[in-house]
Amino acid sequence: MKEKEIGELELDREFLLSRRASKWCRYPNDVIPSWIAEMDFRPADILQDSVRQLVDKRDYGYPRRHLMPAERLISEAFVKRMEERFSWHIEEAAVQPVTDLLQATIAAILAFTEPGDRVAVHTPCYGPFREAIEDAGRSIVEIPMRDSGSGYEPDMEALEQAPAGTRMLVLCNPQNPTGRVLTRTELEAIAAIAARRDMIIFSDEVHADFVYEGGRHIPIASLSADAASRTITANSPGKSFNIAGLRCGVMHFGTPELLERFRRRIPRLLLGKPSIVSIDAAVAAWTHGQPWLDQVMALLDRNRRIVIETLAERMPKLKAYMPEASYLAWIDCSAMGWKKPAASVFLDEARIAFSPGESFCTSHGDFVRLNFATSSDILRETLERMEKIAG
Ligand SMILES: Cc1ncc(COP(=O)(O)O)c(C=O)c1O
């Protein structure tokens, strides 16, 4: 099936159903998939061209570019992008390419903590963080994102009081699922606690490109020499450029000592290498993809307003704050008084698949995460179906 264009970037439902990425394949066709963090937008042409060149030449050997191992190009492109986007000055030698960010998460946990140590994470959190901590044999310390009545805020006291043996904080900024972009003041408070409690910070910043106007992403490692000395930053073009299935990301180590400690525990070969397809796509995206991302941000900005305004006007029992970043709305359905988890109600009665609140925090079954990175038609239908049972 051929792409049918709606506007510049939006894809129609029939075409989306004909593809094989998880989002549209997991549920029967009558269900609207609004779960996994993928966008229903056409990836940038510049990225498509770079992949097409490989396909046209059947160029699938071990990759080298300009007489050097190809993955060095990822580090180079990442360093330039961090400088341009966030005025964060870093060195190529401090960057380690990886195939995905969960690999980076568990590798960092294994490298910087010992079996039985505790690892703190702000909850609700992206579910696989919990899995990574538990799979590594460490125990989780939940640091709540508290509802202040005007938004979610990280509980600083809970972090300060984390039990003895809490050696690491897995930070997610911008935060998934609340859509918070932590302010400089909040980040400084977190860094100060990490210093007092001697914690390593693993900072997942994969949603950093999606900060809406008025906000600003600040890499926590850029705050100070001390923050850098305890921070490993993870990032990837997977979310921003809608190429999650290509598998490519980076870890950045705030000091050579951190990188050395990491290498002593995690041999390089264990990390594997990103594929040539993902390298070329990632480099094209980070180097030339911003005009495409600007177009995407305009669509997402439109959609986040539609979601929040429609909930307020037509489903006042559902509560959600305007996301400050990314394309995920974190919706509190507790006022509905449903007996089942909210995601099950929406799936069974409205045929919408949201990410279940309980996958972010066991006590949050009354929440769902809605993915609004889709066409205005699909979003309208999602909201109409929601209104039928929650209006
Ligand atoms: C905060 C966060 N980190 C990591 C990932 C997954 O990244 P990867 O596919 O590179 O493992 C996601 C995907 O939704 C995410 O939201």
C-alpha cells in the first residue's frame, strides 16, 4: 500500500495499519492505538534518502566512513547537536554509542551500583526503568512526582531521605509520563541532593527535543563540574525522528573517570554496535532533521491543546495538565469511580488502547497515558470515543 498524504506529515489509518511497527499491529483493527511512544507521522525525507542510498547499493558490509569506524559519526553528530540545541559543550571521546537506551540504562546500573544496592526513580515512571533496576538485582526507591494542584513536581524531601544504600538516581527529563520539563532550580536541587548523598545520576533525556515554546531543556550534566562528575546522560534520535525501530542511541559520561569506571565493568564488546542503517539515519536526522522536527512540533502543539481543551470542556471528570514536552498526556480518571483499571475500561468499552497507568506505577491504575502524535482525524475520533464513556 502507498502512503496517502494528509497535510505535510500525517499518515492515514489504512496506511498505518498496513505497516508492521508495534503501535498499529498489537491490537485488532477496530482499536485505536494510543499507547507506545511512536508517532503516526512520516519520517523526514532526508533520513529516507540516506537509508535509500544503502538499499540502492546493497551496501550492507561492516561500516566505515571517511577512514574511521562509522559509529564515530554518531558521537560527532551528537556533540554538534548538543552544542546547537542546548549550548552544552561536550567532547566526542566522552560519548559511547549504544543500540538502545534500555541497554544504556541497565549497563549503567550494573557499572555504578552493586547487587543489593538501591536505585531511586521518580514515579510514575517509564515502566522498563523498573524492569532494568529489578533485572540488575537492585531494589527500587520510588520518589513521587507529586500533584501540586497546578502540575507534577518531584518530591525533593523523599530523594533527600532515600534509604541508605541508594547509590543511583534514574532521572527522566523531560519526564515520561507526566510531560514535566524540570526547571533549572529543580535540577539544581536534585544535583545538590545527589552530591550530598553521593549518588550517580543516570539521566534519560530522550524526550529533550520535544520541549514546547516557553520551556527549555537543560541537561543536568551541564549544570556544574560536580553534576557532570556524577552524571551519565542517555539520548537518541529514536523518539524525536520517529526511528525507534532502527536502534541507535548514545551515552555521555560527564568525566573521563566515569567512563573509565564504566569500561572496567562493562566491556565494550558487550555493548555491540549500532547497525549501518541506524548510523546513517541518526547522523542525517541529527545533522539535517531540525526543519522536519519543527513541523512536527507545530502539529504536536496543536494536538496537545486539542486534548487538554477537549478534556476540560467535554470530559471534566478526567484531569490532565498541559504537557510541557513530548506527545503524551497523563490523564487521571479516578473521578470516574470505575471498578476496573481505566485502560481496561477504555479498551473494552471504547476500543482505544492507552498505555495503562499501572505500567508506570502500580498504584496508578486510575490513570492512562494518551499518545497524541497522530493525525487530527484519528485524534478527533479518539476523543469522541472517550467522550462516549467519560463525558
Ligand atoms: C524515557 C524513555 N526512555 C527510553 C525509551 C526507550 O528507548 P529505546 O527504544 O532506545 O530503548 C523510551 C521509549 O518510550 C522512553 O520513553
